[in-house]
Amino acid sequence: MKIVNTINEVREQVRAWRREGLSVGLVPTMGYLHEGHKSLIDRSVSENDRTVVSVFVNPMQFGPGEDLETYPRDMERDAALCEEAGASLIFHPEPSEMYEKDFSSYVDMETLTGGLCGKTRPIHFRGVCTVVSKLFHIVTPDRAYFGQKDAQQLAVIRHMVNDLNFGIQIVGCPIVREEDGLAKSSRNTYLSPEERKAALILSQSLKEGRRLFDEGERDAKKLQSAITEKIQSEPLAKIDYVEVVDWNTLEPVEKIEGETLIAIAVYIGKTRLIDNVLV
């Protein structure tokens, strides 16, 4: 496995693979990798001849006051996980490599990005779409792998790839959870022991919503109310949103009829966590 820092090095390596007729998978990450990321790498390694993992904390998707400077980083640990999973190449650029000083071109989306996380993080998805587009152009993968935990991001990337004719297969992978149900996230490291225990309210509330759905409840407001009430039972939890939306359009629904996303964002102390379930 190689670790490279420049766009030219990635392109040279991918061209060499292409000359051999090899397929390429891409796993875009912001590093501080965990079992959730490893599941994406495992999937890519199983479906492609070579796998590129990008490790880049993208400044463009952080708004003022967000955790860009404190976002956890551990390249040595990341490299060990990637090698164990069978990745072929890590692309670990500096921000100046991805964004030259006169950078002024962006990829933006008028649908799918206004609700859910987009309500409180208005520039976030412009940053996501821009950096992912750049990675697609740099790596030119056959397939790219994204986790279901960031469900809105997955939906946005799929829509962008279709709109802009990237010709890349976007593979969504299931949420990976701790044994007690907490969705794995790099931001879990911010939680104190007390907050870590309180964070279980996210998965517990979604489990309650799923139970009601399985028992026949299809009214979105009733599901929202039940999930909200469960979250509010935890004193350390502060709700950002609880939404029931169409999985394709991310528009709110009144009644669950097709594939539907129940998505939540909750602050535990100062740490914002997200989770979701598809029904």
C-alpha cells in the first residue's frame, strides 16, 4: 500500500492500473477511521481490483464555529486500518493541494440540500459536492462507497452523479454500530463517559420509531412525536431535527407509503450526532 500527497501521484498510479485493465474503487473519508469506514473499504476491496482511500479533512464543508480545527486526526492509525483492510493507495493531500489560492469554482445543488442537516449547515453540501467531484475527477473510479449513516450525503452524491453524468456507480453501505447500538462516528471521541451513555438515546429513539412502524403506524407526525418524546427523556440531549422524508427526494411526507428515511440530529452536550433508519 502506498500513501501519496499529490494529485499527480494519484493520477499516475491510476493510469498504471488502467493499463493493466484493473477496476478501481474509491472510499472518500475525512480520516480518523473506524469500523464503519473499514466496512466501506472491505466492500470496495471485494468488488474492485484496486481501492483508493482518500483521507482529507475538507475545510470547505465546515461552517464558522464548527469543529474544523479540533476534528480528530491520526494518520498513522488510519494507514494501519487501510492496510489491514487491503486498500491499495491512500490519498492524503494538504488543503493547498486540493484548493489553490485562487480557487473559485464550486459544485452546488438546488434540491436535496435545504432540509435535514442543510438547515443548520447551509454551506456544508456545497463543500461536500465540490470535494467529491474533485476526487472523482482525480481518481476516476468505477465505484465509490459511502455510508448510510450520512444518509443525506449519500442521497446528494447519487443525485449529483446522475445530474452531471459522472458514470460512477455509487454504493451505499449499511450503518455500522457499537454493540450497544450507537452509530460509529469519528465525533464519538468528543463524548465524555456520561455523554457517551446519553448518546444511546439516538438509536433507542429510532428503534422506538421502527417498532411503531412494524406495528402498522404510517402517520409521519405520530412517528416524529414518539421519537421526539423519547429523545427528550434524556436530559443531556438537545434536538436539532427529527424528520420523516421520502428517501428519493428528501421531502417531508405525511404518510409513509414508499421507501422513507427517518433521520435525526441531536446534540449531546456540545457534540452533534446524526442517525437514521430506512423504512
